[in-house]
Amino acid sequence: MAEQNWPNLAAMFFDQVDRLGERPFLWVKRHGDYKALSWGDTAARVTPLARGLLAQGVEPGDRVMLVSENRPAWLVSDLAIMSIGAITVPAYTTNTEDDHLHILRNSGARGVIVSNRRLAERVLPAAHKAPKAEFVFAMDLPGLSQELSVKVLHMDDVLDRGRENHQNIVEMAGQWGTGDTACIIYTSGTGGVPKGVMLSHRNILSNCEGAVNALMDLGLGNEVFLSFLPLSHSYEHMAGQFFPMTIGAEIYYAEGADTLAANLVEARPTIMTAVPRLYETFHHRITLGVKKAGGLKEKMFNRTVELGTRDFQHPGSLDFGERIVNRVLDVLVRRKVQKRFGGRLKALVSGGAPLNPEIGMFFTALGLRILQGYGQTETSPSVSINIPSTMKLHTVGPPLKGVEVKIANDGEILVRGPNVFAGYWERPEATAEAFEADPDGGDAWFRTGDLGAVDADGYVSIVGRAKELIITGGFNVYPREV
């Protein structure tokens, strides 16, 4: 990927379609079994939807909100919007009507693409009240109980109309530059009113390139991902959609949280991206099962974790007998645990929140390498990630290629590089507050609000949040450490 010079994400997709053609790309559950859409099948859905958006008057720079659970149509919609130079505005499926209305009003979205009836019940009233919303494309046509100010069209009708038109979408997709805005992802609002983070094609492409460089030790080839974190979040948007796309990987869509364990066995992913909470849940289930089994199984499992931990923390410390036992436990214990994750994982990636080092060590000792990373929506989202061959579990790894990190005098982590966002949508004051001028006249630094440290090898550690820092009697107290 590093040798590519794609101008934008849509152009990258169509380039991959030319290269990979009928190879499987997106897998979704139908009638109890996973069925694949090829790269060509996917492109055949992107282009008519893009024409359908053009037919509704969507122009370059216009915003279109996208509300859907993870499914192939999410990716198709995202690419169709970007292909015509418009901007995707992802929204959480958990949003209330008021949440949707705030995003629609603030972004000035021309329309909405929504998946099912349940989500449409909150989207349609918000679109009706939004002054600039003109249409809603519904993947599953909702039942209407009132007159609406927006035109509601079924996705199949939009696609049929798009197939009747003949605009060259592939050619159009090549027109947009790396600096153009690809999407506006709204913050959660925990720190106040949600702000729209403007991410460019360059921001996300640079993150994908950085991920490829960081994970090169894994021997990236025919990779398989399982998508289950919300695609409306910048983490999954990059790591679960565009990163796999850049390396020509296959993406399976999980049915839901309740079926995740079964979907792991079915999809057999080679790389898995998740948040610490999920790994904590897996840890709890595994250890609970071991305790219930008791006896020899529990003793073997505990011995596996013990020897695996020592071997990782102090390479070469196992004596000859312990090395033999450790090899036997590879077959008797580790292989069985790995099968619960599909049996061919090269790495688990953790992001979105701090990972408990004990959880990280637990999986590593069981032969499931876990790589902790760090980032924010404003950094597209990745800033750093551990390198497989030289990982340090208590850190979030070194910065990605091209990304600079420095620690301010007060301990705050400052970041700059091609991954840093342009600013908050129509929030110039908030944008100005988010950056710190460079005293040497270089590019400004993004203020993450996180406190951290960088060791001699360049690995970053997170200490806490700047707003949580307590200064008492000349001492700095970090609640997280307490």
C-alpha cells in the first residue's frame, strides 16, 4: 500500500476492484450461512447508489447522514457518498431523535440513508424537523403514519433509478483530492455538545498506511476481519473497513453481540480489532469455564498462563523441562483456546480505552498476541500501536509512521501529522482551542487532553486525563494510577 498514491478513499476502492475483481470481499449471514459479495458485486451496488444520490441533487461537499447497523450496505453507502465528492456523516444506532436532529441541523445534511424500521422511527421525525434535509433512503421501507417534509424512497428504487443513468462514477471518484473532507464524525458529547470532527481522505489513508507499516511483522497477506464494533465510530470506520480495504482483505459482518462467539468460529478472522471491554468479557468467560472444569484441566490452564507469562516477560528464563512442558501445553491448552477465536488469529488489536495489562498478559500467555493502540476521533483515529515483534504490554506502542508525539510541560500528549483532523465543523473557537502553536513555526500540535509519557524507545504510555489531574502540595495525583 505504501507505494500507492490514491487521491481519495473511493478511488482506492475502485482501484482494488480492478485488481481483485471477483474475489470475495464482504460476507454477510443469509438463511443461516455466510454468503460473499465479491469486489465486483460491491462496486455494482456502489455506482447506482452514487447515481441515485446525484439524481436527488446531492453535490460535491454536501453532507449525507448514514444510520445503520454494520452490514454491506453501510460500506456501499459510505463509498457511494464519497464517490461523488459528498461527505458521509455517520450517526450511532443508539442515538435518540434529538441526537439525530442535532447532527442534521449542525451538519446541514441534504439527506439520510437509514437501514431498518426501528432506526427509521427515530430518524424520520428528526429529518422532518431538519431545515435542510430533503430525502431519506430506507434500506427497509418504514411504515409511515404522518406526512413528512422529506421524500422517503426505498433503496431498491434508488438503485433501479441509478442503473438507468450512465454517469461514469469511477471517473468522477478520481476527481477528489486527499485534502477534501471524507466524513464528519461527531464526538460522543460526554464533554459537552457533540462536535463534528472533519476527517479528510488524507487523514484516513495515512492511518491505513501507518497500520500497514506497524503490522508488517505479521506477514500481511490474505487477511480476514470480523466487523462488529459500530462503523459510525472512527475506530471501526478505519480499522474495520478502510484498513482491510487497503490490503485487499475480506470482511465478515457479525450478526450481533449475542452471536459474536459463534461468528468468530465461522469467520475465522486473522486480525481482530476490539475494545478492552470485550477482551475483559472473554477473559471472564474463559476463566469461569476453567474454574467450573476444575481438576487437571484447571491445573494445566494455570500452568500454561504461568509459563507463557514468564517466557514473555523474561525470554530464555524457562529451563529445559519447562520448555518441553510449555510445548506440550501449546497443543493441550493454547490450541483449544485459539480455536474459540477461529484458530488462525495473527493478532488481537485493542483500542478505544485503556487495556488492563493483566488482561493483555493473559491472552499473550495463551498465544493470542494482543496489540494495544491509542488514538482519538480527531486523529482518524490512530496515533500509535504496538509493534508485534517488539511489543510492550504496558504501553500503547510507538507513533505510526509520519506521526509525531511530544509531551507538553504539563504532561499533556500533543500530536501532529497527516492523521490529525482539519477542525470541528462550524466550530472555529473549539478548533482553535484544540491546537497549540509550534514555537518553532511548524505545524500546530493537536492537544489530546490525555496525559502521558514517552520512553527511550519512543513507546507511549497513557497516565490519565488532563482534566482529572489533581495538584496538591506540589504533587501531581493521577486518579487512574490510584
